[in-house]
Amino acid sequence: MAFLNGMIISLDPRLSFTLLHRNYQRNYQNLLSNGFAENTIAANEKGTYIGIAAKPTSTITLTAYYDRFEFPWMRYQANAPSYGNDYVAQVNYTPSKKVDMYFRIRDRDKQKNTTATDAIIDYLVPLNQTNYRFNISYSIMPSVKLKNRVELIDYKLDNNKTQKGYLAYQDVTYNKIGTPLSVTLRYSLFQTDSYDSRIYAYESDMPGAYSILSNYYRGSRFYIMLDYNITRRIEIWVRYAQTYYDNKSIISEGSLTEINGNTKSEIKAQVRFKF
């Protein structure tokens, strides 16, 4: 069985409240489901989500939510029933149609198997992760839009030392109405203490592709994507991306995709015909 119950209450034109309850039994299976859940699969989970959105002025929006979740049975990297909490607070400031920025804090705590090498069994230990993000997007001319982001992370498992990391990137988008060419470009710098303290970032990709990259260790990355309308019925995309690690000499060591070097490159091309 699976249950999903929720409501949205508009207490005022500038204030709304959301409440959502879910209960997916551990043996629930649905290959087509994509329900609201902490897990990637809507199963073995129950929880309560409470959210609020307020707009005190025409340029400021405040949003926050609290999510309490429980896993009645074992799950990935948790060999016992576990639970956790997720807190988010965000402030958006939009002084004009050309500028939009926000600051977000997200704190998550859950339970995970211990990494202690002398442990006889994989008992659960607390895991806490906090992300701080500042994002701003603005137009410098009608055809050029810029976006900047800086994100910091603190990751702490049990009594181990807190692992830290950061990600900073610059986006440039060129899209002029009436011209057949549009360009998307990003350059980013990142550094984390380990893979566990990785920071995810969405990347623009061609239609039919979805790209969320995990940034970890120390290095830089850039990608450029061109979208060109050859005719009204033929459209072509080309995307080139490269990641450089300045503290690694082998990438994906021990796997079938191992690279003997510190640079990883990728190129994609796609053509669409309209009939």
C-alpha cells in the first residue's frame, strides 16, 4: 500500500502554507511511480512535510520547509530502520525583471552505516550535512544573461572530522531573438575534502538529456553548448565539456572508464528534423 495526502492553504495573498503526509510501505512496488520522497524510489518510507511561503514585499520572498522522514526497514547504506530531518530556508530578492538572487541554507541529518574498520557489525551513526548557497542571475543586455553561484558544504559523519568543500561557477547565455544561434557557457572551480562532501550542480544539456554533475576533489570544469537552426526544419546541437583535476593522476581508477591522466573530456552532437 502507498498513501499520499496533502493540502495547500492560502492564509493571505502574501502567505501560503503546505502540509503533506506520505506512507509508502516497504514492500510497495510501482515501476511507474515518482512520488514525493526522500528516497529515489517511493518505497519503505513515511514522513511529514511542512512548508511555508511568504512575500512581505514586492521584491522579497521567504520560503522554508521542514521534512521529517522515517525508513521502517533497511535501505542503501543503512542496515537497520532509520530516520532523519531536512530543514531549508531561502530568501529571494528580485529588485527588477533583469536581476534575481537568492540565499539558501539547507541542513540535513540522517543515519548511515558506520565506516569504522574495527566494527563487527555495520551499526548506524548520525550524519549531518549543511549547504550554504548564494545564486544571482542578471541580464547585461537583452541577448546576454549571466548567472553566478557560490556554494559551501559541511559534511560530518559520527565523530569524524567535518569535511568541507566549495563550488563557484559563472554561466553565460547568449540567445538573440531572430538569430539562428544560441550559446551556453560555464566555467567552474571546486574543491572538497572527499567524495562524500561532493556538491551537485545542474548543467544545461541538449533535448532528451539530463545532466546533474557531482563536483569533488579539487579542479575546474567548463562546458560550451551551441544550438544552431540550419533551417526551420533542421536544428543541430554540439556540446563540449572538460573536467580538470589538479590533485589526481588517474580518473575512475579500477573501472572500465579509467583515464590515465587528470583531464576528462566529453563531446556530444545531436540533430533534430521537424516534419
